[in-house]
Amino acid sequence: MNVSTRENGGLGQRDLDALARAEHADPFAVLGPHTDPAGGVTIRAYLPNALGARVLARDDQRVLADMQPGAIPGLFTARLNEALPYQLHINWAGGEQVTEDPYSFGPQLGDIDLHLFAEGNHRDLAGRFGAQPAQVDGVDGVCFSVWAPNARRVSVVGEFNNWDGRRHPMRLRHGAGVWELFIPRLGVGETYKFEVLGKDGILPLKADPLARATELPPSTASKVAGALAHEWRDQQWMDERAQRHAYGAPLSIYELHPGSWRCELDEAGEVGRFYNWRELAERLVPYVQELGFTHIELLPIMEHPFGGSWGYQPLSMFAPTSRYGTAEDFAAFIDACHQARIGVILDWVPAHFPTDEHGLARFDGTALYEYDNPFEGYHQDWNTLIYNLGRNEVRGFMMASALHWLKHFHIDGLRVDAVASMLYRDYSRKAGEWVPNRHGGRENLEAIDFIRHLNGVAAHEAPGALIIAEESTAWPGVSKPTEEGGLGFHYKWNMGWMHDSLSYIQNDPVHRAHHHNEMSFSLVYAYSEHFILPISHDEVVHGKRSLIDKMPGDRWQKFANLRAYLAFMWMHPGKKLLFMGCEFGQWREWNHDHQLDWYLLQYPEHQGVQRLVGDLNRLYRDVPALHEQDCKPEGFQWLIGDDAQNSVFAWLRWSSAGEPVLVVANFTPVVREGYRIGVPFGAQWQELLNSDAEAYAGSNVGNMGTVASQQTPCHGQPLSLALNLPPLAILVLKPV
């Protein structure tokens, strides 16, 4: 029990006025038990709108004293001759309440927690701060804490106190700027927010930045969450993960938005409801297994107020969105994926956050999480605010968020969104609209330090997990180790390859000869980073058209072009990422408010694309030459890179054991018979894949399965093959 040595039995007018106005900065100095000069204890409780109160003994509920009304309405006082554990029996207009006094409990956060928080090194913030169910002195309740160093007063509010900020003002731990309060008899599921008194008055009610559960949007309150009640069964996956994530292992990612992949429709064919995570796992896991992807990547599932942001404007960086169920449902989903040998990557957004008034914006009346200067702190493109990663507490907040997903939910990787916007202070800004760094440069030094620190800490705390950068500039060494001066990411999205290859494939074949280098240029820099080739959600929205609708020509040519493009992508060095719907040629742009157009799979052309993607994944996984040296120049050898006139490309992929695979691409609708291509050895070459095969709804032009080599040197090779090149197609062959 917290008993101070305050001498006066009553309160001065200043304290009374501050309580009445809900402006008292130190409620523990006036409320709860306080010793008096006679050796007794004066107990004060401020209970606005209460009809009366009495003090009960905690052990046997006997009445110790009736509390007397004080000088202001709602203030009740009682005096005991000795200090005893006690409860308050409160009469309200709507009934009676018996509870322990929150102001009879001492500080709950330890000095080490506060010290680590203040220096930005607390790696389990969500396990200690926010709202933590706890038992204190044998009493069950919830410990609330929140960082608001510039607030004049902070209160916990919720249904339990009629959202009245006068009822539960918190204690300020001055050194860390953290407010805390243990409220007895609250439990898991309780909704709450923080009422913050800033320098200019009461702010809009704030959700808990460290909440691990939230109300279902559009409601915005936080919810008290308990320990994750899930028994993991994925130990084998976790033990094997580092090996599965080696640079020489296959990595093929299916990117999806969980709400619009598949959902329950109403009678009108509109979205009736989202599946929860467990229902989604029943449908998604077998589908991903059948298609042969090694991983899925989820668009951000951290709670976000606006569904139309697809999760890229999150406000609860520790809470899985309630749209699809509970944290336990989410954990069960991850576990189901792991048991099916499917990894799970999350998109994670440390670059910016939305301006919603219940969120982080000017959290305590000042720019706390964001930069104060709009030239540093405001994202003009997205109408969002930029995290001030130069601040210890903000840096620690973001670090703890990353580790929360990686460790708490066994997530296999984070794809870090909008890295370019973090690296450059002048990102998407005109001259005079940005603030240089301390050296006068455009680099955001504090964000760079954070990224390097994140990648180092994640490697230590979550071994085997991948950290992937969505980075669109020529920043050097994004995926190089930090000890070599790099940023330390495992992979970088190859946005250059994506832009160039999509630009090429959208040209009518008659014009492709003039754009030939767009398909080969990526090999100039293919090994400067560890790359993932992304065809992501960003390429099939906002008027960019779906992937198949980008393709030129009639219906047959569109499907042929799509199959050739996907096969080109899978045979190109680099790991793979494909957004949902592209795997079966959805015509419509992705719409987050509708599920994918699954009905299209009744048509053979769409079935063919889907079957091709499955075969490409299996080929990619089963043939070492197609993945072992994805990140090494020794794994690739040009044979034909300059036949612009015929729009033909040919190359070899090599395994580390010296086993080659031949890839030949014909990006015109013209069948090329007897096209000669040099090969290093092998009397017979077997056709592993033909994207024009009848099984894929193609025209079935090919080479009858195998081709005999000839003693005709070509392309610097001692032997050669005379191949029939199918129209708008890719051939893949290996020596028998």
C-alpha cells in the first residue's frame, strides 16, 4: 500500500480546484491513503456523480468507515486509525460497486523498464507497457501506461468509468515521461482510451499506441489483451527456416490482401463478410500449396482505420486488425501455413502514419511521434505524418513493433514499405520544401541509422527471418551487410526490372525490336543487390490495368503474352513475387472491396495461366539451376541477347554443380523454325516447359519433347540445337 507522509488532513484550494477541473498533475499526492500527524490514515477518493462511499476491510469486507463528502462534489474522505488494506464500496445512481482503490497501489513499472524505454532499447514494449493484465498485491486488474511527456494530465477512460477523465488520472514517471495506473478488477476485453490534457486543453481521446487489440473499425477504442493463448506446433518449420531462407534456396511469394482474396458473398453477390483467419487458412493454404509458392506476403494487417488504405496507413503497430478475428485466430493462421511448409511475410510500415485524431498525431499536444516541422514531418503524397526516428522513444517503439511480429507471431519476414521515402529528406519535395541534415545533405541520417539497427537486431532476435526493402532508387548497398557499409536488408525489390519489363511487354510485338534492351538491361545490375522480382498490387490498381489487360493483341495474344511474361520472370535471376489474381489472368483491376473473380477459372485460358504458374513454381523449386545461384553472376550466361530483329532472347542458368538449363524466349507471334542456339554439351536436350503448350491453352508448337544437339558450333558453344520457337512463348530445356 502506498502511504505518504502528507501532514495536512485536508486539501488546499489549489488541489481542490485542480481535481474539480481534472487538471491535477499528481493525483497520487492527494488521492488514496495518506498518513496524518496522529499516526492515522486519511483516505480520499474522487468519485464524480457518486451518491456515497464507505471503506471496507479487504480481507473480510467489514465496514471500516463511512466516507464523508468533501469540499467539491464527488470528493469523499475517511479517516482510519491505522493503515489497512481496504476496498471502496461506492453507491452510484445505477447501482453499487465494490473495488480496490487504484490510488492505494504503488508504481508498477520498474526502473529498468523505464530506463530501456527512454533510451529506445526496450525490445518488449507490448509485453510491459500499454495495457497489461496483472495481479498486484493479490488483486487482479490491468496496469495501464502511456508515453506523453508533455501532457499536463492523462487519464484512462472507458465504459468502466463512463468515459469520465476525472475518475482515473494517472501517475507520471517523470524521468521517462510515462504515465501509469493500475486499475483493479478490469480484465481482458475491456475497451479503453486515454484522455490527455495538453498545454492548450483536452485533446481528442487517444487510442493506445501499444494496444495489442482494438475495436472493429470504424470504432477506434483499444482493448485490453491477454497473453497470446495459442499453442504453437510449427517447431520443425522454425528449426528449418534459416536454411529455407538461404540465398541459394527458392523464394517464390504470393502477395495477397486477406479481405479481398476470397470472402463470403451475400445474395446480391456483394461482400457479405470477411472470412476470419481460421476460415481463410482452410481455403488459402491448400491453394498456395497447389500453386507451389514457398511463401505468402500479406498486405499490412496491423490495425488501420481506413480500409481503403489497404493497411498502409496503420495506427496500431502491435495489434492485428480485428477485421479477420482475434490475435489467436491470426496465430492459428500462421501456424497452419508453417505446418504446410509455407512461410509468411508481413508488409510493415515504419515510414509514416495517418493523421486520424485518435491516433499518434500530436499525441500529447505536441509533435511527439512525428517531426514538428511539416517540411520534415508531413508526407505531401499520402497526407500522412513521418515518424521522427531521431527520437529514442520513437525509434524504440518501431523496433519493438518489428520484433513483436517476428517473435510473438512467428512471422518469417517483414517487407518494409516505402524505404526510399525514409532515406531521403527531399523525397517527393520541391526545392525549399525540405530540411537538410546536419551536414547539409538530403539523406535522413536518423532513418538510416534506424534501418541498420533494425536489421542487426532482427538478425539476432529472430534468426532466419527476412527483412526486405521496397526501395525504388539507386541507393547503394541496400542488401549489403551493415559491416560492409550497407543497409543490411536481405533483399530489395527490383523496381527497375519491373518497370522495364512491363514497359516492354505492353508494346505491340511489331515495335518490340525498338525496345529490346528493356528486357536485357536488368542483367547489367542483377547482382548489385539481392533482388526480388515484384509484380505487386501497385501494378494492378489506379488505372494501371490488370496484368493481362496490359498485354497487347487479341484475346489469344493477350494470354500468350501473359504466359510468356510470367515464364520470363520465373526464369530470370532473382526471387519472385506475384500479386493475387495475376496467377489466373484476372481482367479487372484489383478492388479491395470485392473478392477475386474466381468464376474466370471456368474458362480454359484462365485455367492455363494458373496451371502454368503452378508448373513454373515447381520447376523453379525442383531444378537447382533456377534458384541456387539467383544472387550470383556465375548462375547466368547470355547466349543471345542482341537479336532485336526477331525479339528472341536465350540464356543459360547454371547450378553450383555445373548443371545448365537453357531458356529461350520468342516475344513475337511468329513461329521460328530451326532457330539455332549454341549449347555447351549434351547429345539430347529435354523440354522441361513450353508456355505455348496445349495444357496452358497455347497453340502447342514445340519440339516433341526432346531435341538432339548437332556438332555445329554457335554462340561460342561447341554444339547447337535447331529449335522450333513457338509464338509469344518461352522454352525451357535441360541436357538429358
